[in-house]
Amino acid sequence: MGIGRSYRWVFEKDSFRCNKSTDTFLTMLNIRLPLNTTSYLSVLNTTGCKLLCLRFCSCNAYAYVDGKCFIWQEDLLNLQQLSSNGYTFYLRLRAFDLAPNRKVTWIVIGTLAGLFSLFGIVFVVMRRRNLATAFEAADESLVLFKYRDLRSATKNFSEKLGEGGFGSVFKGILPNSIPVAVKTLKSLNQTEKQFLAEVRTLGTIQHINLVRLRGFCTEASKKFLVYDFVLNGSLESILFQNNARLLNWKTRVHIAVGIAKGLSYLHEECRDCIIHCDIKPENILLDDKFNPKVADFGLAKLIGRDFSRVLTTMRGTLGDLAPEWISGVTVTPKADVFSYGMLLFEVISGRRNSHLLDDDFDGYFPSRVAIIVNKGEDVLTLLDHRLKGNANIEELTRACRVACWCIQDDEKYRPNMRQVVQILEGVSEVNIPPVPCFIRQLFASPGEAAFFKETASSSDSWH
């Protein structure tokens, strides 16, 4: 428990007056480190960390903890002295402050040290408020959480929101009353340095259709990611549960387009292409306005690609996996396109594609769509029966066609996600797709053999 007071230390933005050779540092013991820091992992020791801080006139303080160098380039937030178990903290004193009157300056330094000693014997009962201030101040960057803080926020991980192949998710409430989703990570195949690098990359990714990463925790073997809490839960819980709110067609189109935009951003607009690897309704969250937000992006890379593990964390039905996952060839963003097509079928029908691949193609919704679209039959028969035919026929036709293009066996015939957005929004036209080979092989009856043979040679391009 911290003893003393948390307060904000504001620095003059006067970098031209710094002197890299004569600036010095005030050593402060048992300090709870401020949260708004930059970490440099390549620095070998305390001296190297000091030299790194001196290189930047904007550096106000540094600390060297567990082999990592931390520097502070902004105001120090929630600076606090503890009774024990704190860290050694080095506060920068610029030369221009010392030069005019060193005696007066050292009196000031002594006074500051005395104040810290005084604060060190005052019992603080406002710890929760101090934490809240720190969290708010770090709103625009990732927050490094302590495990004890996450345990407190989640009430000892008591409210479980869900569980996936990468770990369980728990609801938490920060001291400032902001709800968050805390995800545990298990079986990491990365070093601490790799983990931090990947987390920082994920922290820079912001898009209206992606769940925002707020912070993380890494203590020994414990690894957590802290996300924004999304009010309406998963698409799965709304699409497939009988007592859930019924989504009208307009909302479904909005959701489908938003998911496609989020994936397009991951594939084409991030510094490094991010393949999600597990697109399914459980990983699509809906906010209070039913804007879709893709969750769990980047986790496949964070965990490390283990083929057998990825298969077990994804859908159990092999028909819902892109063929390249089974064949073992290089996986590209087009694997996400395939999974998106499967998800789009479920958005259209309001039910699972199938839990089992049975002998009747009517029991497997994607095959039903592919055949009806090819035969030019009424696509309204494919719509969720609860909507009673209330859908824009042109939008429904485009959705059915693009979903079938997304699940083509050969990835070169699948559109990319940017093209999917254009099709769904009516910007680009879309041709009638051929029936995918895996559907022909799994579900064709002898009487339909001629039909499949004929349609197999149809248009090999979506536009």
C-alpha cells in the first residue's frame, strides 16, 4: 500500500536551455513510478539509461528497473513515495537552475527531499482516486497496469465475459468508473521483449471498427491485455440467442460493412499487415449504436503461430476454414476473406451455418446460398425468416454473391476486404460466382452433377 501523496509535477517546456553535459539528477528512493513513460529495452545498465535521458532535452526523469530503461518526457503524473518496495527514481535538475546560486539550489533540493520524507509518513486513503487520475491522464497511450490493480478492478476475476483459444475475458471497472474488458493470455511463445514490442504495435492501431487496446500487464508469467468494454456484447449473442434483440436488415448491412472496413484496415492500412486468423461472430462486438468492432486482432501473432493450436481455437467445422489452413500453404489475408464470407452467411440467415457437415446440402447454409445464387432463384428464401422478407433485394443479392466469392477455393479468385466494402456499398458490381469446389465435392448429388460441371466453368472473376 502506498504511503504519501500522489501529485503532478509540471515541467517548463524549455528544451533549448538544457545542458547535456552539466545537467544532474536528484536520486529519489522508494518511488511509485509515474505511468506516462517511454521504455527502451536495449539499454544495458543505469549509466546507459542516464546517458539516454541526457540525450533528450525533453527527458525530465529516468529509472532503470529489471533490465529496462524508462524515461519521462512529459509532466510527471501520480509521482508517489512508498513506505517500501518502491523504485529508485532519478529526477533531472537542469544546469541553468543550478548555475546562478548553487547554495540556494541545494537548499531547494534539501527542502524537496524533506517534503518527500514528510509525505512518506502520511497515510493515504485516497489511492483509488489517485489511480483514476493516472488512468485518465494516460488516455491517449497504453497504460501499464499492475496485476493487483487488475485483480481489484475485476473483483478477483469474478465476472467472466467469455473464453476463447487465446484466453479468458473478464469485466472490470477502473477506479474512474470506466468499464474495461481484461483478457488473460496463456501459453505465450514470446520473450518479454517481443511481447512488449507487439503490444506497443497493437496499441497504435485505432479504427472505429476495431476494439481499442487500452493497456496491458506483464508480471512474471502473468500477461493481460486491457480493452475498451463494448456495451452490447458479441454478434454471436445477438444473432443466435432467441431472447436477444432482432437485428433488422439495415443494421445487418451496417454491421457487415463495418466488419469489412475493420479487416481492410488491418490488412492494408497498418504499418505491418495483420491477419486476424479467427473471424467469427464471437469476435465481433457491438457498441451501444450497433457499430461492429473486431476483437482479438493481432493475437495470433502475439501468441506465435502454432498450426495445431490455431485450428483448435478456430471454428470446429472444417468447412468454415479456408482450404489453405488445411493444406498448410502460406496463409495470407485472403484466409480472413474466406472466414468473413462464412460470417456473412450467418448475418444473412441469422443462424449458424452448420455444426455438422451432413449429407443434405440444405443442412449447410453456404451450399444452399451458392446453388440458389447460381440458379438465379429467389434470394429472399435465404433471408432470416424472422425478418419476414423485409430486406432490400439488391443489397441482399450483393451480400449473397460477395459471400460466395469470398469462399472460393483458390484465394486468387477471392476479393480483398477493400473490394468487399465497395461491393456491399454498391460502388462496385459483382458477377454471379461459381459454386466453390469444396461444396461441389461435399454436397453434390448425382442429379446435380451436370449443373455443377456447367457452373464450374462460369465467370472466374467477381467483377
